[in-house]
Amino acid sequence: MIYRLDQRRRILRIFNRLIISLVIAFGVLTTGMAFLGQKDISVYFIVDAIAFLVITLLYTYLNQRARGALNAVSGVVFAGFLVIVVLKVIEILK
């Protein structure tokens, strides 16, 4: 019982680090792009999506259930990323 409780606390700490890392990365990236005068919302989404995917790849120590949920969210973010890239390519080719 104590081992299970300790394991749950450790997983929660890892998950909290993931959330804190994402918040800091999104805050720094969004603030930096706004400071540089970026006005295209798709650029914000693409940069934040890449940051999300990279940071979540670094946290491989989550349990299976949390990892599965995170993979589902990553799939949605990646699909959005691909939609924006395809729309930009179509815009360039016109």
C-alpha cells in the first residue's frame, strides 16, 4: 500500500512538472512572438504545437493511462498542425 501511494505521488510530481514546463514554454514563446510583432495566429499555433509535441516527448515516465490520454491530445494537436501547414502550402501555390 505504501509503495503504491509513493508511486502515485511520484507520477503526480512528474505530471505537475509537465504542466509547469508547458505553461512556461507557452508563456515565453507567446510573449516573445508578441514582442517581435507577430500578427498571424497560425504562427502562434504552429510554434506552440511544436513546443507541446517536443515537451511531451520528453516526459515518457507517465503511467499508461496518462500516456494514452497525452498521446490522444498530441494526435489532435498534430492534426491541427498538419491542417495549418496544408492551408499555407495551398496559399503559396495559388
